[in-house]
Amino acid sequence: MSDTLYLVFELGGQRVAIASEIVDSVVHVVDIVPAPLAPPHIAGLAALRSRVITMVDARAALGLEPVTGAGVRVTVVVTLDGHQYGLIVDRVDDVCAIPGDPAPVRARLGAGWSRAASAMLEHDGASLLLLDPAALIAGARAEAA
Amino acid sequence: MDDILAEFIAETRETLEAVAGELVAWEADPGDRERLDAIFRFVHTVKGSCGFLELPRLERLSHAAEGALADVREGRRIADSTLVSAVLGIVDRIGELAEALDSGEAVPDGDDYLIAALSAEAPKPEPAAPEPASAGQRGTLRSIRISLDLLDRLMGGVSDLVLARNELSRRLQDAGADPAIEGAFERLSICVGDMRDAITRTRMQRIEKLFASVPRLVRDLSGELGKSVELVVEGGDVELDREMIEVIRDPLTHIVRNALDHGIETPDQRVAAGKPPQGRLRIGARQSGNQIIIDIADDGRGIDTDRLLAKAIAARVVTAERAEKLSHEARLQLVFEPGLSTARSVTAISGRGVGMDVVRANIEKIGGLVDIASVPGQGMTLCLRVPLTLSIIPALTVGAAGQNFAIPRSSIQEIVREGGGSVAVERIGSTMIARLRDQRLPVVMLEDALGLPAGDAGARRSLVVVNPAGGATYALSVASLYDHQELVIRPSCPAVMAAGVYAGMTLPDTGRPMLLLDPAGIADQAGVAAITASEVEAVPASPAEARERVSMLLFRDLDGEERAVRLGVVERIEDVSGEQIRFVAGRLRLAIDGRIIPLVGFDKLIDREMLSVLRLNDGAVELAYAIDEVVDIVALEGDVARAPSAGIVAGATLIGGRQVEVLDPHWLFADATATAVDGGDRPLCLLADRDDPWMREVLRPLVESAGYRVAFAGDAEPTSADVVIAGEGAAPDHTVPPARLLKLRNAIAAREADGASVYRYDRAGLMTALQARRAGGEG
């Protein structure tokens, strides 16, 4: 049994994790150019060196209060299907190895959370939700399809 | 026709190799549906091509095999070893016949036996089958197929070569190499340039090549089917990666066959349905962002979704309950399911609906999409979207609600500023209409279309008249206009693309990401009605009117004057650094994109750090014209007052009430061509006074642009010069024959003092005099 590396961060007051293998980097983004008519959880576009990434408001994707106002955004950059996305999170804690396999989520979560959470992890005596970045990026639209 | 045949043979040969593996696997497991589909597609494709190429023997064979395989696909027949062997026999025969076509040898008949072996009641095959002729000699190949990997490597190699050449060029300049080395280097440069062009051409092709076979196909099919069809092909000049063209070829053929066979009705049916007896098939290609969009639209009967649904339920593609809930679009999508077709009768032309699943499989393989739209009784449109490998497009940057967006230049017709005399925007009901000369165009506010806060009501806005292919022309009202630039477009993520108004995204020099607008998507969003085929017919564009609307690029020239040039010859506008410009081989030249092209300009350009150039292209000759800045794109409204003599300026016209000189593209290209031919043999012009800054800085570029090499007194003997230009102060040099001497005077009115002299700012006079002497020298 091997330890898997996870990126642990805070989102909507909760500590959550995503598998670190799909994370490209964690960056601070200041300038976000909006993308009019895009779904509400798409915060816009941002430049990351010579590339353009799509900014995803992870809180809005979970059905929580969206991020508002200007400021520096803590962003987890992931690549999915050849596109780079920046997930805006509240705070990044750490990258840590968590032993044990993820367990199925048994608790009843809110609509947004249950869509994005793929499993539960045990870490430091507390439960962590393992989020599926693809579900965050798809946002609320995923349900309609 | 020979080309198409050769291509068919090459293709069949290639697919046979691939299908051979499938056949063997299928023989081992006749229940394998995927293998079956692959083999089925092969025979179907062969059948399609042969019908078109008039190869009845091949067509009969493939039609028979297809029929048997279709039975298996639809569950009417079990694939047993007898059937597999029979199909194998036919596939082998197809291969033999294809080889025979190539080598021109005959293959003994025996097709009937092979076809009979397919029937379900066929007896066990007997070894009496005529022994197929030993595979004939393969004909001499005039073309070969190379993998794109190899082409890519070649392309990469040439790019490196160009970079190395550029570095060598810089070093030669610095070191001041002797003319022999420069001459050799020049030859090397030309070779590298040619090679680069050739390799680029191996990858890019005009889509015309793809469309070229369609007219014949339509003609033959409509004759065979007793239908009358008018074919309209648009956008043949769109360039597409060769690989894409190859992948699209079969799907396009399938779609055209389907449209003619099942879409467009017979003349009698059409008249009964209240339509003109002649059907209409429109095929158009256009570039939208980083995609090439190919629309194939017919005005036939459309898809009968109820029948389609019934068939889908019967074939268990969907359940009856789920079918109830499907939207119109989702029902149309069923057309792409393998084995479904609404064709009432199975015909040799388009067959059994296999076309559509092949179409989709092929297009999706290259990352493309197939959209379908159908209105029962009015026709159907298939839209193939395929990615463009080269994703750099010229675009105009505009602003709305404080944000920048790019609009592809290809869809922009013209740009006008509100408040100018040529356009009036009026409100009719809740919509806005722009009156532009004799046109009335719906106005779309970009802010409204994108759901952004409306702009300042009093502000002067600009109208970008866009004409998305296949859609209505409309005016997009934007808060501000920025510049034209070349943008590297990348696809946006699906969530952003789903908004339907974007074609991609880019990171311009500003470092802020920018979205590329899709004018057709905005038209949909804003509810600008698309023009259907029938409307196009109702409003025939008079060619005379079309001629009057000439778009001109208005720019500020380096001498501060506003000049204009026909937009049609401007390929793009680019910023270049002064370092890229050199006076080499007798004229100013610009090194760009690894090539050297002639440069024309009204200034001593080498000293500038940065400048803009217009890249002009007549399809064969390319040149650059140095400018200060682009002012606007305007319509040529009135007449052009012709210049008295041929030269760089064709004449003058009124733009916005101001007199503006209009460049003569013919002269420019002719001048550039002359350079290419003459090379270093340009006539020599000797300027008499080396110390006169006016001669050095002002006169010299003009003389050079007239096609002369320039030398100063002391550098060359006056007798060796083709023409000598002397200023007023210069001491008369009697060794120069008067026919070669051009005297300048400083005062415009002093002609009586010396009748042979030319006023030094009489540009046209100077050019004429220079040309006359040059012509004299050449003759």
C-alpha cells in the first residue's frame, strides 16, 4: 500500500484535498479578465507566463457564495483534457502523503459538495473530502447534461 | 480525373493493408461488431468512390459485399465462416482490380462467382474458382505517400536553417564580407526561401482541391437520379492542413451523396411541395478562429425525425421511454448512430446510412465536430468544424465595457465611425438600424450581446460591419477600436466555448488574455436572422454595386501624409524592427519570416528602431510598404483622380472630405518584380553632391524606390552612371551627356531659367524623369 500525495486546501471553511498528480502549480493571480456569458463559476481568464488559463471559482462551482471584489487569488493550476484551469481556493495548506485508500462518502452532503466530492480521506484524525477537479470545472452544468 | 483515380488506387491500397488485419481478426471472431463495422466502412467507401469514378466492376463487388455485411449488422444474418470467406474473396478481388487499374492489366472475370458466394444459400465454396491472375506488376509510381511526422521533421529542419541563415546574415553585415561571399550568401538565401515555401506547401493546401471533385460528383449523381441540382461552392481559397483535407475527403463525398440521394427531391416532388424544380446544394468553407468550418446545405426534404426515431427504437439504439424525452436536436443526432438511416429505399448511391457514422468517426478523429440542423421540408445543413493547424489569424482589437476583444479580420467588411457623414444609426422599435450608403444593417451593441453594462450613451462609437459566412451582414457597435494585429489563437476551454460567442482566446503583447469573438455566434445571440439559401436568391447582389464598395486601408505615411491602399492587396500589418531592414542588392529589403522581401518607403528606414509595414501580396509577389501608423479602414466613396504619370501613387481621392493619395498596387508589384528579375543589374544613379543632406536623406530613397542603385560623386565615375542628378549649386560636369543628366532646381517657378531642370519637390516629375532615363538606358 502506497501513500498518495494530496494537495490540501481550504474551501468555504472546510479542508479539502485533491490528488497532487494533476496539480501543475499553485500561483497567486491578480488580474482576471472576465469571460462574458460564460457560466457563473467561470471567473474569467488569466495569463500564466505565456499561456492563458481559465479561472474557475471553486466556491461558486460548489454552490457557495462566489468570490467577489478585487484582490490576489490563491489558485491551484490543473490540466484537464488539454486545457489549463486555475481553481480559486481560499487558502492552500500543504502537500501531504496520506496513507490508506480513499473511502466512499457516506455522509449526506449539500448538492454542490456531493457533486464535486469523489471520496473521503482520513488525515490527522480528521476527515477530508477528496474533490474531483473535473466536477469543479464542469460546475452546476454537469447536472443538466 | 487521372489524379482522382491515382488517389483512389493509393487510398484503396493503403486501406487494404489496414483492413487485412481486421479481416483476419474478424474471421477468428465473426461476432466482433467493431471489426465488422470497419470492414463495412471499407467496402462502403470503395463503393462510393467507384460509383463516382465509373468503375462498374468494383462497384458491383463492393455493393454486393456491403449488402451482405449490412444484413449481418442489422441482425438478419449470422456471420459464419462461409460468409467471411466470401467477403475475404471480394476484398482480395477489390485489391487485384485496384492494382490492375494502376498497371493497366486486365483481371479475368469471375466476379459473379464471388458475388454468388455471398448469398446465404451458397453451397460450400469449391476450389474451382478461377485462379486470380498473379498480382500484376505495380505501375510506376509518380507520387509517394510520406508520413506527416517526416514532413514535420523537414519543416523543423528548415526553420532551423532559416534561423541559422539569419544569424549568418547578421554576422556578414557586421564583418563587412566581400561581394563574392555576399553573392554566394544571396544564392543560399534564395534556396532556403524556396525550400521553405515548398515544404510549407506540402502541408497546406487550398480547400479547393477538396472541392474540385464535387461538381462532377453532383453532375453525375443528379443525372443518374433524374434530379436537377445547382451547386454553389464558396470559400475555396481557405487553406487547410493537407492531413485535414485527406480526412475530410470521404465524409464530404458521403454527405454530398446523401444530400443528392435522400435530401433533394425529384423535380416533380419539388414542384408539388411548392419549391423551384431545381434543387440547391451549397458548400462553403470559412475560417472561424482556429477552426475551419465547412457547411454543406441542401434545400431538400430534411430529415424525417419521426421515422428516424422509429428506426432507432427498432434497432434498440434508444428505448421508447427515453425517445419521448429527446429534444429535436437530440433526435437529429441519432443520424450518427451506426446502422440507422431514414432512406426509404436502399440505393447504390448512398446506401444504408453508414455514411453518417463514418462521417462522424472521421471528423472526430481529428478533433473536429459535426453539427446537424434540419427543417423538415426545407432542407438540412451539416456543419463540419475542424481545427486549423496554423492558428495565427489577423484580427482587429475592439473595446466594450472596458474590456478588449478580438474580431477575426476575415469576417470584417469595413469599419465606420459613428457621427461621420457616411453612416446614420436610427432606432426602429426596439432595434437599431445603421444606414450605410445604400445598405441598411441591423446594429448589434457588443455590450448587449455579451450581457455587459451598456456604454456611455453620448459616446461616439464605431461600427464594425461584419459578414460571417452563411449569415447576415450586420454592424457590431463597439465602444472603441484599437489596432490590427496577428494573434496566436488557442482554443478556449469547453465551458467558455459553450457561451457560443467565442472562437478562441489569445495572449496579446499587453499580457492580458483576450477572447476572440465569433461573429456568427454573436449574430445568433443577438437574434440577427441568418440568410437562408432562398433569401440569398431573392436578393441578387448586382456586381456593379459590389464593385463600388472598395475597402481602402487609410494610413499615415512616413512623410506624415495620409495615403490609402486597397485593402484587398494588404495581407497583414506588422511591426518590424529597423534591424530587419537593410539596403542590400540594390534596394531596401526587409528580412521577415525567414525571407527577404522588397521594401518600399518614404524615408531612410534603417535608422528607425521600430516601424510598421504593410505586407502586400498579389498572390505571387510579396512586398512590404513602410508606414507610420494605420488610421482606418474606409470605403472608397468617389472617383480616383488619376496622377498624370505612372508611379507609386495612382491618384487622389476624397476620404472623409480630405484629399488622400491612393497607392498604385500595380506599380508597386511591378517595381518589386523588376527587382527580383534584375537582381544587382539595377541602373546606377549618381548623386552629384555627397555633402548635401537633402540629397542623402530625402532624394536618395525616392531614387531608390524608382529602381536605381545610388552612388555619390567620388564613389563612381560619372560616365559609368546611367543617370546623374545634380543640384542647383553643383558645378556643371560636361563629361555627362545631357540625356543622362537630371538637374534639380530649388524654386518651383524658376523653370524659365533652365527648361531642362525639374523642381526638386516635383515628385511626379522626378519619377517620370528617372523612369524615362531608366527606360532609355534599358532600351
